Amino acid sequence: MKIKRNSVIAVLALGGLLAVGPAARAQAQTNNPPVRGHRGALLRQHFAKVAQALKLTDEQKSKIRAVFQTEREKVKALSADASVTPAQRRVKVKEIRADFITQMKSILTAEQYEKRLKIRQETKQNLRERMRERRGKKGETT
């Protein structure tokens, strides 16, 4: 009798988890704009942190999102163009990047732009350190 009752409880608990799981995921998805995989979520989180640190206005945020979107589309189109040689691609990416920087400077104040450069440098350094740690862990396991 005790085994039967425990089995019923286990089945009900599992059923509850299965029923609540999709509902929770659906709720989470409705609160956020569409994301393409894990990287999109990380980029959104990073943008939110940087926007908060720079104290961006809503207008600045929307302008910066548009600049990022335009840059992403240009780079994607360039990557898809098979007629461009790697050397040409590097030159064009530098041009796209220079245009991006010019637009960012026009949106941000001088103080915000300097702080953005500092945050970017710190982010790069943290990434380098994490990569070194990963390489070290790989060496330890083999």
C-alpha cells in the first residue's frame, strides 16, 4: 500500500513538472524579445549592463541598437559574398567598423564614449583570462 501511494505521488509530481515546464518556458519567452540561441541572450545581458553603466537614455539605446543591427547586416552580407577575397573582406570590415565607431561617437557623449572604451577593454581582458583558464584546464585533463 505504501509503495502504491509513493508511486502515485511520484507520478503526480512528474506530471506536474511536465505540465508546468512548458508553461514556464512560454512565460519566459513572452517577457523577452526573440533570441537566436545562447549568444543572443548573452549579448542582450551585456548591452543592458553597459547601458546601465553608461546611463544611456532610451533614445540613445534605440539609436545604438539600430547601429548594431546595421553593422551586423553589413558584415553578414559581406560574409555571404563569395566574390570578395579575404584581403578585400578585411579592408571592408575595417571600413564598416570605422563607420560604426563614428556613429557611436555621434550618439554618446565624450564621457560615455570614454567609459565605453574602458568597459570594452575590461571585457576583452576578462575574456582573455577565461580563455587562458580553459586552455589550462584542457592541459590538466589530458
